[in-house]
Amino acid sequence: MKRICFTLLTTLFCAGLNAQSSDAAKTGVQPEFGFVLDAIAINSDAEGTTADLRMAELSVSSRIDPLGRAFAILEFPSAEEVHIPEAVMVFDGLGDGWEIRAGRSLLDFGKWNTTHMHDLPTPNADPVRTALFGGALSGTGLEVHRWWAQGDTPIRFSFGAWPSVGAHSHSAHGHEEEHGHGGSGITSGVDGPMSLSDWSFSGRLASQMDFGANGWWQWGLSCFSSQQGLAGEWHNEDNVGTGEEEEGEAFGLGARTFGVDLSLRTNSLGDEGWNSFTLEYWRHLQDGAHAEGVGVTDYEIEEGEELQGAWLTAEHGFSKSWSGGAHAAWWEESHEEGEPLETALRYGIFINRHFSEFQRLRFSLEQLEEPDEEPSQVLSIQWSTFLGKHRHGMDW
């Protein structure tokens, strides 16, 4: 499998280099290719020491005609599998600030949801989004955007309709994870024919304004709602420990989420220094399945408890070559029915060494404190290499 993935990756990249050098007038399309290698070594009190090529990623994008463009992301976790988290048609030639995105993509949902792991300020995934949703929210559907100006202030909103959604994340070894620390994860599932009430919907309103002589600040409001379009697991609680446990998949679950994010960045006028701060806050309510009887379909849908979480990152750039910062994450978990909510923390410091625009080495030391677990320290060393055009995600 590794050999097949490597051959496919090499073929696609070489084809991309050849396409970029061809005459655009002959083809009508001139694709741009980008390639990322993301390797990481982790020493954890709980997991021991590991090292792996976490991700190889190929991005392909092109302007098709004046009406639209397209891009796709191919991920090769640990160079063993092939995932396509994004494959999108973007109709951005509609005029008056309108844009329509159709296909499979990461939802415009908070500050970091459209950012892939190697572009995050820390070497590991956003701990709050992973805990509450199981990872970055991903869906197949339609998303409408509009940009406009209110005076001198740019404003943007988006609305997404998703017949299929899920959580997209990867472990330290690249393999896809289905669930987060304390949440059940967002998984699309419908038992029977799908109706409009089984769809999920998302929305975001954001604005960005100047700050001081050479900086900006940004705010955003995000929401996600699914009335009954999600699926989850259930088990028969009466028979736990008896060897006769019943379990199955529950359908018709819902979720309601609201988020706020604030960002601030300033650049020095006298040198190459800069400062960046970002805060995300979430309130998440997700249905669960409760089963007391027997039979694989005998479950009741119950509204879960409202969970909260926040993630703060701060970074200072000393020069083009060096930057460092700190982050702190807090979120709530609920493991047993009727038990009070418990809290988890993940916080630490990180240092980045940029050898060039295309090579980055990162060191990180974190403390992880989760319910019913001993506190654990995590030391990470990440090496990322970027080749070609690397364009995905949204700045605000």
C-alpha cells in the first residue's frame, strides 16, 4: 500500500509540474500544484516516544473560466492511505461580492476549521474542536458567501447546507480518528430516505478592521445545527459487565453549536517583529442515545448536556527566522449520565524556526490534564516542508 501511494503521489506531482510549465492558452486551464510533507516526533508520558511521517498532502487548484475555479486536496496519512478532505468548485465570478462553493470541503465554521493541521499555530490539532466535535467539521454540500463593505469596514457572511457532514481529524501518526477526547464526534447518518430535516446547516458572520498604525483585529460568529441528521453509537446499560451487552448505531440525533472568535495581529514598523493573538469559544449541545431494554433498535434519543470550550493562542515573531508563543485550551467533558461535567486542560509553549518560506522546524512542550487520567507532558518536534502553490483555507 505504501508503494502504491508513493507511486500515485509522485505521478500526480510530476504531472502537475509538467502542467504548470505548459502553455495555458493551449489547454484553457493552468493548474497550480502544492505539496506538503509533515513529519513529527512525540514523547508523551502516556504514549511513550513515537516518530512518523504524519502527512503528505497534495493540493491542486486552477482557474477554469471567468465564472469559477476549482481545487482539491489529497491527503496521504503516514504515506499509507489516501483521503480527499476537500474537492470544491468555487463560483466566484457572480459579481457583487457573491461566491458559491459546491462539493466536499471543510465548513466555514470558526477561525481554525478550514486550516489544515500543518498550518495551525501549534504542532498538534486544535484540542477543543477535537474534543467537542471529533475534529474539524467537514461536509458535502453547498456553501454561499458574500463580501461587502459597510463604510470602510469589510464584512463577510456564509451559509452552508450539508446533506452529509462528519469530523475530519488525524492522530499523531496520520491515521484518521473518528472521535475526540470527550465528545461523541459529528457523524452524518440517516436511517431510511433522507428529507430536508436530515440536513445540517452552518453559518458565519465576520468582520476585520484596522488596529493601530500597522495591525488589524477580526471578530466572527459561527453556528452549526442539525435537527436529526446525525448518527451515534448506543449500548444497553442494563447489561454492562454481564457479557450480554447489546449495542448498535442510533439514528436521528441532532446537534446545536454556537461559537465566537476574536483575532488580533500587529506588525512592527521598525523591524520584522509581529504579534498575533486568537481566541475561540464554543457552546456545544449534542443528542445522545440511551438504551435500557433489549434489542439492537431499542434506544431513546436524549438531549445531551451543553459543553463549553475555549482555545487561546499567542505568538510573537522575533524575525523572519524565529517566532515563539503559548497556547491554552479548556473544555468540558461528560462521561456518565447524571454525573457533573468535568473539565480538561491542554496548555504549553512552542518555538518555530523558519529556515525559509518552505522549511519550518517547530518545538513544543505541553501539559495535558484530563478527567480520570494522570497529568501528562507532551514534547513534540515537527518538521514541515512546503513545495509549490499552497492555497486553501480562509483568513477570516
